[in-house]
Amino acid sequence: MDYLKYLPKRDLISLLEIAYEIRIAENLCTFRSCFNKLKIMMLCEGGFCVFADKEALDNRQIPVFFSHTQDFSEEFLKQYVNGRCHENSAVITPLFKTWRPQNWRAAWDRLKDGNGVRSMRLAKAYGYLDGWTHANYHPGNTTVSVVTFAGEKVENNQRSMAIMRYIVPHMAESFSSIFKNNLSRVREGSRLRVTPRELEILKWLEDGKSTWDISVILSRSERVVKWHVNNLMQKLCAQNRTQAVAIGLRLGLLD
């Protein structure tokens, strides 16, 4: 771990403490607290962690994924994944080849053709002009965890690189531990018994409709719509509506 020499002693001590806290995290509340400390260390506005089915990614499919955002747009993640921006990303493509942290601005500067431009434009449209992304592969269950810190400007130096290289494997193991059982249940697609009404609502969620919008379309109360949405999210083991749509696409519930 020669790269740790680039960390000031105070940063290194803080990083070791966070690594310990995050490895023993048993729920998102603890994970969120650690994530916030890291966001401050990285001097950025926000970030996210994604736990995804790598087999689907390798087969150029929309993956089942579970995510946690920290002062970051969930809508960006939805558009990024559902729009398959990861397939030609100037950040993700080299990341999965080298398994080394990737700085967004440096990756974008290397763009020589149209590949990766779409993902870059999407990020900039949401105000994410710079960032760092790193990932960890879990071969035992063919999954991958991807961690990103982003904002208008994020330092591209050896200190930031060292933080990412050291802490992301710890974050990945923690996030995997929290969500691996959920993914296993989702993979058992045969157990799902999604009702026609729930499927209809899922399709409206894919179109970005709100609870109120759906209640008007279906001539049902918002309370009833929320009840169906909650049932649907439980069946799909989804943490939010964005994930429910992504899982529905992966399982073939949506065209």
C-alpha cells in the first residue's frame, strides 16, 4: 500500500477509523454516516454507491441494482442505467478493465470520438463537472459495487486517488453485505407474483409518473396507489421507485 504515503497523517488516521466503522455497518443508517464523512474528505458535493449484477452488465443488459445516494440525484442514476450510458462510458469502460480509480475530468479529456460523450453530457447536465469513480468485483456472487464522489470540482491528485483505492473495497464489502440477500431473492424471479394492477403501476413509474399522476390516471385515491407501490417494492426488494423500475426491466416485467 505504497500509495498511502500520499495521505497526510491526519487523513490516514481518519480513513482507518472510517474503514473500521463501515466494515461493521449492518444497515444503511450507519453506512450513510460513514459515507458523509468520506464525502467531506473528498471535498465534493455528493456521491453514490451501487451494488449491481455484473453478469447482466457483461451481457449488455440493464442490471438489477441497489443504490444509495448521498446528496446526489437519483434521477441521474435512473437515466444513466436505463439509458445504458455505462456501456460506452469513458469512466466505466477503463474502470472495469483496470480496476483502478478513474477521475472523470481526466477520462473525458481522453475522449477522441463519440464513445462516452452521451454519459459525459448527462453528468454535466446535472451539474456534475468532475468526480472520482472506483469499483470492486465480488466473484463469489458475480456482483460489482461502484462508488462515486462527484461535484462541480473534485481534486485530481494523489491524495484523492489514495483515498479511493483504500476505502472503496471496504465500502463495497459493506454495501454487498447489506444488499446481497436482496439480490439473491430478486434473482429468484419465479417467486414474484406481481398483480396486473401492480404491473400497470410499475409501467407508469417507468414513465416518471408521480403518485398523484397515477391516482388520476387510474381513478383511484393516492392512498390506494401508495399501497400498491409499497407492495410492489417489497416483492422486488427495491429500496425506492427507481430501483423498482430497474429491477422490473431486468426481470422482463417491462417492455
